[in-house]
Amino acid sequence: MQTTVKRAVTLVGTGLHSGRPVRLTIRPAEAGGLRFRRIDVQDRDNLIQARYDLVTDTTLCTALTNAAGVSISTVEHIMAALAGLGVHNAVIEVDGPEVPIMDGSAQRFVAAIMRAGLRRLPAPVEAIRIIAPVLDERDGVVTMLSPSERFTVSFEIEFADAAIGRQSRGLDMAGGTFVRELADCRTFCRRADVEAMQARGLALGGSLDNAIVVDGSAVLNPGGFRRADECVRHKMLDAVGDLALAGAPILGAYRGVRAGHGATNRLLRRLMATEGAWERVTIDATAACALPGLGGGFVDLRRAG
């Protein structure tokens, strides 16, 4: 059955690009999907559905905009947390234009949702089952969805900086895999990129507290990486969040090569426009075991924030 959170839970953090404080509350909701509400906007429709076709910007993050022109950005980490825990319905209230970056990973969102607990709703889970491969390839960036009876994610990255280099990882995302393997993995960037972004008025809230910063072979964060391949794992985390904008869990295999938010959104748009590539199916108890979910609980969360 579909789920929502048992009770409202609130987090306070910083907007990555504005540098301003942001208050976010995840509230229970009946069946209807995941939605964002800009509570600082009162003069027009402030509800934004978490859907791939409302993505309007993928520069450094994923941003959604509704028909009234109200936007919310940096949605990928909280979307990944909700999808990774098998939360199908919620209203995420935010008092500004971007979701707080927290520590640059999804772990604090995951911890908050786990503290709130989940409640089952009297509505069956539907999934998008991939029945034919769909490929998007552009300038060496590859994304693909292929048929599979499970939701799997694989990713490859390659950076000139020796601290990152070439990394690859693949995971079956069933059960508590997201919590165990991806939730604590932080966003990353190069030192030169940080300086360039801040010169353009972006990433004003960025710091070593909410991102990994590398410079050649050096990791500037005092504690270094949380995992040796934290960077590719974070790319997988982003992909889980961006794929959640399909509007239902995916039964299929996702592959990304040097991909980002824009490439994954293009793939979803291509998938939905390709007749015969997918079908919507109702999930029974057996099939539910192939989808992300709560798994082992807090014991799986390496660093609950």
C-alpha cells in the first residue's frame, strides 16, 4: 500500500545558492503524490507537483516551476530521501525558493523521515515498469533505462582531479539500500568551480560543511571522504531523486555515464514520450520487495543527522 509520514517533521538549514536560512516541513498527505508548497508565496497558486515535466532548470540542481510561475529549486536530495524510504505522498512546505542543502547529502532528510515514521494509506502502489530500453546520449553523456524486475542504479564518472578520478558503482536499490549505501554521500565540486560560481552570485551558501571540495589530488574537507567512492555514490543519490520525478517508483535499470540532472530529466521525458517503452502496473507484496523502502531502520543510517 502507499505511504505517507505519520506526523509533520521540520528541518532548518541554509539555501545553497542564496545563503539564506530556510525552514522546511514534511507533512502527511493523502494519496496524490509528492508536492512542494512555497508558504512564503500568498498571491497565487503556491503548490508545485514533483513531476519531471515541471522541471525548468537543471543548472547545478533540479528546479520545478508550476503554471503560476512559482518555483522551488534543489529538490533532488529530499526527493531521493523520500523515494529511497518508499514515501509516496507528502506535502513539503518551504519558506523560500530553495530546499535547504543541509550537509550536502540526504542523511538529515532520511533521519527526520525515519523519526516521523510512515503510515500506510488505503491505496495500492503503482509503478512504472520499463518494457523497452530508452537511451539518451549527447556529447559523451549517456543515460539509459532498461527492462528489469527490480530498480537498479549504476553510474560512471571521470574527473581530471586525482582526488576523484574514475569511479563506477552499481546497486540494487531494493529495501534499505538507499539508507545504507547512498544517503550520507555529499555533493562535490572543484575548488576552481566554487570560486567561479560565487563570482556569478551562485553557491553563496556553499561551504565545507555542505559539500566536498577537491583541488587536484587534495580533499579540502578536514575529514576527507566518508567513503572512498563517495562522489559516484552521490551521483547515484541525485539520480534516485531525479528519477522520483517520474511520479511513481520505477521498475527498471538506470545507467548513467558522466550524467547530471539535465541528462536524467531528458531521459525521463524521452521515456514518457516513447510509446511501448513503459507501462503502469499495480504492485503486489512480492513486487514491493524489489522497490526501495525503510529496510533495517536507523541501524542502516551511518550518520543520522
